[in-house]
Amino acid sequence: MVRRVVLALALALAVGACAARTPIAGTDLGGGPAPDFALQDALTGQSLALTSLRGKAVVLAFLYTQCPDSCPLTAELLRAAHGALGTDAARVELVAVSVDPDRDTPQAVRAFTDAHRLTTSWHYLIGRREQLAPVWSAYGVRAEPDQGASTVTHSDALFLIDPSGRERYLLHTDAGPDALVSTLRVILQ
């Protein structure tokens, strides 16, 4: 009997030691409520409020369609991570908020979306500068057109919001899809 108990304990310890802990990437945001907002989804023409996505994890990015560098990388990261989530993908929404209200038209957003093959759980929110600026401010995002250029200075921050609407982690594009996937899985638990 003692031998069976010892074997059972040894097996339990071995299994526990071998179980991979899901790594968390990014900066912990403390779990406070994510600032809510409602903007027009350029793909549907409908208003979308962040609170309407409760029950799902949200990856919130700030992008613009004419971006020559970080935004295409971010879009590819989002697509790759969403695809790698497997069945968990149905529990994650990808939301982009424009940082270029002058050029992010519904047509430009559709072209960007098609170019990056973002087909499911994808929302690209647009609006006038006076509608977008409070959202940028609430998330600490600086979005300023570069003088004399067709670019916008902004961050490649990805805000991970849990299904309860709490800000959990901040990642950057260079974290890669594996880090995004593993962190999303943590907040989905």
C-alpha cells in the first residue's frame, strides 16, 4: 500500500514538473477596466463599442492603412497569432483603431484588410480626429502626422484586454506571434 502511494506521488510530481507553464509576455497593466469607446467599424459601417466585445479577449492595436513599416508587421502578427490560436480563436477579437483619420477611409481599410488576409474577428475602427483623439489619449497613444510627410508617428503597442473588459498586458510587435498566443491563452483561462 505504501509503495502505491509513493508511486502515485512520484507520478504526480513528475507530471507536474513536466507540465509546461504558459509563458506571459509583455508588461502587466494591472487589470483595471479598459477605457471604453465606440467608433465606426469601417468594414461594416456600424458603430462598435469596446464593451460590446465582453466575453471575448480583445487585442487592441492603433494602426493606419498607409503605414510603411510597423502597421503591416502588426497586421501580419495579428493574423498569424489568431490563426495559431486554433479553437481559442473564436474567443478573441482583433480591434484596430485608426491613427490617421484623414486617410483611413472605408475603401483604404478594405484594401489593407484584404492585403493582410484579416478575415475573421477583425474590426478596424475609424472616425474624425475629435472622435479618435480621446481614445488615443485614454490608451496613452501619441498619433501625430509627420510634417511634410505622409506618415504618422505612433506606437506599435498591443493592448490585451480580458473577457471581463480588464486591461491585462501590453505587448509590442517585436514580441512575435508565439508570445502573443501564449499571453492570450493565459487571459482566456
